[in-house]
Amino acid sequence: GESVGLHLPTLSVQEGDNSIINCAYSNSASDYFIWYKQESGKGPQFIIDIRSNMDKRQGQRVTVLLNKTVKHLSLQIAATQPGDSAVYFCAEINNQGGKLIFGQGTELSVKP
Amino acid sequence: GAVVSQHPSWVICKSGTSVKIECRSLDFQATTMFWYRQFPKQSLMLMATSNEGSKATYEQGVEKDKFLINHASLTLSTLTVTSAHPEDSSFYICSARWSGRRGTEAFFGQGTRLTVV
């Protein structure tokens, strides 16, 4: 596989604060990026996506930023809530075969 | 969003036996399905890409004879772990993408926890 098999970094925030989760992607040919949320024992859940011709996209309480120069993605969660506690993965799809490849992931813990 | 159903959600089997996991897209047609494996506290590792009516494409290091993938219809793909051993114990997840639309989001099943004893 192409994803990195390292243990997950963690981010701990206070309820109500904003969270920023970062991701470095590997393939400069990737043209579509997705953030997923995964709760324990479940499959990933779509949060927000962005195409390579954009550098920012906003959803409800979430914003994704894309910096193609340094191959970096970030997910910003506003007013983080306890229900946001989960593991967050970025994923990329390249324009050569269309495989969906996951990044390392970050475990977000929200303290009440 | 679209629904992908994965079955079973968990299974315990004896070493040496085979286990089949099903992945169904319930309300859309999926020409492409992906199979992933996930160890605790790690990311999802792509095992293979399954295209309806053709052979699956396996990632480097994944044994195609051990992890048999069949994508017989636009709504069903199966992963069979043959002659399972304890090191095959893992969380297996499938995902499916809208038919004919590359570069769009993929929908995920709820995963299957396989324990080989």
C-alpha cells in the first residue's frame, strides 16, 4: 500500500476552541482531496472535499485549505465540540488510475 | 449520501479457514470499489482496486492469492481472506465510487473486524 503505517499523532483541544488538523500529501499529480472523519470501529465518513484548482473551501463549521506548492492540506473546525472527537484523515485521488490514498491521520480529542 | 453496506461487521474464525466479506452499494452503481486494511492506531492501507467485470488491481506487497477479490456486479464486491492466520486479523473496509465519475468522493462501508484465532 501507499499510505504511511505510522502511529497517529494526537491533537487535544478545549470545547469551543477552533481546531486545525494538518496533512501532507505525497503525489503532485493528485487533483482531488477529501477529509474523512473516522470514529472508533466505524468506516470513514466524508467531511469535505476540494479540487486542485481551488485553495479554500468552506462547509458547515469546517474549512479546508490547500497549498499545492508545498503539498499541504489543512482542516479547520470551528467551535469544536465533544462530538468532533475522532480520527481525521486526508485522502488524495490522483489523475492516474484514480486510486484513493489515505494520509497518516490525526486523532482529535475534545475536552469538555 | 450514498450507502455502502459491508457484511459481516465482525467475524472470528479459526486459523486456516477462509472468510468472505461482502461490500454492497445500496442505492447507486459502483464500477470501482476499493478494499482497505487498517491496523489499530494506523491509517487505511489500500489493498486493491476492484473494477466491475475485470480483475482486481492489487497494491504492491498484497498477495492476490490470499486476498481474493470479486466484483461480479455494479453493486457487489467481495473480499475472501483465504487460509487466514492470526496476522491477518485486522479491520477491513471497503469503499465504492459513483459509476463513471472518477475524481469524486468515495463512500465507505462500516468495516469488518476480522479476528483469526
